[in-house]
Amino acid sequence: MSTQSSSLDRVPDGPVGITILGATGSIGVSTLDVISRHPDKYRVIALTANQQVERLVSQCRDFEPQYAVLVDPDAADKASVQIKSAGLDTQVLSGIEGLEKVVALEETQQVMAAIVGAAGLRPTLAAAKAGKRILLANKEALVMSGKIFMDEIQSNNAELLPIDSEHNAIFQSMPSDYSKGLKTVGVKRILLTASGGPFREADVSTLGRVTPEQACNHPNWKMGKKISVDSATMMNKGLEVIEACWLFGTSPDKIQVVIHPESVIHSMVAYDDGSVLAQLGNPDMRTPIAHAMAWPERMSSGVADLDLFETSQLNFERPDMERFPCLQLAYNAMNQGGTAPAILNAANEVAVQAFLDNKISFIKIPNVIKITLDEIESAEALSLAAILAADASAREFAQSIVAGGMQ
Ligand code: NAD
Ligand code: MG
């Protein structure tokens, strides 16, 4: 995943320049918290958001980046006025072009890819093309475009370090030469842990009535709404199975999902000799963020020490595929290959938004995805155009079934 030369090696002096895509979100805010602990080591080059003017401007006051990007042009105009009146030198850009520009700046050495959903694909690919160190939180980008994305990383000598806590844990538990192939380095399988979300033990007959607030109330992690709903359906784990296949060059049958409600073990790697290596910690995203920023070194993250006496028990269960049909749908899409994962992802984004907007019930989310996967034929995912076309037709079809009540 990471190539031989580190981008940290390329610039000998001064703090490392970092650009944050999705600075106003949960991961963006945690990243800024880590940066604020190491002002000598990191400086913020650009901060970006979709349309959250107030929060982005306040972050600009605190971190004084060279650029701020708001994708929404009206929001960019508003931010520009506020930034000027605050006496800041930050230049405000808008549109996807603005995102693509700031990731490729020479001063940008690391890019935190923390936009939610398919919207992150183009700027994250632009960071890969520009040969940057990518700290990847935006799993949807990799799910959609796995092969193209990994090829761009390779051919542009970029680095890809996983932020998703499970993948970061797997990375930490893998031998350093795992890119030779898992079989070659003696890795038998990956044990991908999952909390099981807020409805792990709920009576299945009540799931049709759960509200967006209940679905977003994750027992262990405080996250954005979309990933919180994905955790409640376990589509998040499905997307993570696909993400792990691309990051570690393996297939879904080598990835075992393990329900671990305490979220203390963040994932494990099982070896041929019977060893199982794990990474543990408190469930706080600042650990994987600090790990990926500092890699191959280590630095403090602000996360409290893990107290095993306080934790006391670690539990494990098999996932219940009937309670969580989204997990099976994701395995199926990855096994099918081509544009099927992009179709799965697009239908899921539409279904989750429809649930958050109270247009469909929680248990209809997998139905929308399944009907869309059955209807939209998958094709080979050889170009970005093919992937974006699959994404667009799946979105349109999923919207039509949400609107028509066909689910
Ligand atoms: P969030 O909803 O809190 O934040 C999303 C960010 O993306 C915001 O800054 C928003 O302005 C920006 N954004 C949204 N739509 C956009 C668009 N169309 N164009 C440009 N920017 C846009 O989300 P989050 O919880 O921080 O998650 C971000 C990503 O990280 C997701 O892919 C998620 O799966 C992944 N992730 C999050 C966590 C977590 O703990 N929150 C853990 C693992 C992985
Ligand atoms: Mg995760």
C-alpha cells in the first residue's frame, strides 16, 4: 500500500504540510485536534468543507491555512467575506476544482481524505495522481474505484495509509512486506472486528420503527450521520470488507467479520503458525489519525491510556447475516466485482439519506440496495468514466424506487 520512499523523506526541513478534505466533519475535527498538539511538526495548508461556513471560518481563524475551499459557491462567497473581515490571508476557492487544486499544491505533503461518500472520489484520486501521502478515511472512494485507485497510488509513487480504525489496526498487525502477497508472508486471514452497532441485540421485529436519532446513537463511537447509520445496518462493515480487499490485496473469503461489542480490539491478523496479532486501544479516531500522520514514527494523540482493568471483558460473536442483510450484500458485490461495489455504494448512499429524511424505514435500506443491484447491470470497472456512470445510474434508479415506494 505504501511505497518505498516516504513523502516525509522528500522534504527535509520544516513542518509537514497537510490538507484536510472534509475538515468540518468528525474526522476533520479530530485531525485538527491532533495537529494542534504538534504545531512544530505540522502546518495546515488547506481546509475544505461542503457548505459549513461558520465552522470552516472558525477553523481558519485557529489554523490560518493558505486556502479554504467550500464546494458550494454561495457558501464560498459568504466565507470569503468573513475571512477578509477577520483579517486573514486565507484564499477562498469553490467547487470540486478547488478541492483538486489544494490537494495537488507543492506545499501539501499529506492529504486527509475525510469527505463522506462518493463526493470524495475525485479529490482523493487527484491526491493520488499528485503523489501525496493519503490518509484515507473516505472508504467509499476506495469501494467505488478500488483497482483504479490502487493503480494511481502505485504509478505516482503516492502513499496510502488507512485511517479507518480496523484497517489501521490491520496495517499495524501486518508484516511490513505484506505487499508481496498475504500468502507469501504467512498471513492466513484477516479478522475484521465490528461493534454490531446500536441494534445488535434489539428485537428484529422492532427495527421497522427505529428513528434516525436511535440509529445514529452508536454505543462506542461518535461519528457523522452517514457512517453511523451504516454502522447500524452493518453496511459499514460490508464497505470495510471491500476496503480491506483493496488495501491488503486479498479476497472476501480471507476476511472474517467478528462482532466485538467493546470496540477495544480494532482488528486482527491471523498467521499460518497460529499467531493472531491485534491492535488495541480506546475507541478514539485520534489514534489511527496520529499513527498515519507520523508513520513510521509515533507521536502522542491525546487519547487516554487503555485501562484493561476497567475494560475487564472482551466478547466476540459471529455476525447475524439475517439481522444485517447489508453485510451479505457487500460480500456479494465484491465477489461479483467490476462496478458492482460502486452500484452498492451509490444505492446505499441514497437509501441512507432517504432514511435520515424519514422517507423510508430502517429495514427498507437493504431492500433499496438489493433491488438496485439486481436491476443495474455491473460492467468492468476499467475507467473512472465507467465507475461514475454506474454510480449515476444506480443513484437515479435507487431514487426512483424510494420515490415510488417500490421498496
Ligand atoms: P461527517 O459527515 O462528520 O463529515 C463529512 C465532511 O465531508 C464534512 O466536512 C463535509 O463538509 C464534507 N462533505 C460532505 N459532502 C461533501 C461534498 N459533496 N463535497 C465536499 N465535501 C463534502 O463524516 P465523518 O464521520 O467525518 O466521515 C468522513 C469519512 O470518514 C467517511 O467516509 C466515513 O466513512 C469515514 N470514517 C469516519 C469515521 C468516524 O469516526 N467518523 C471512522 C472511520 C471512517
Ligand atoms: Mg471502521
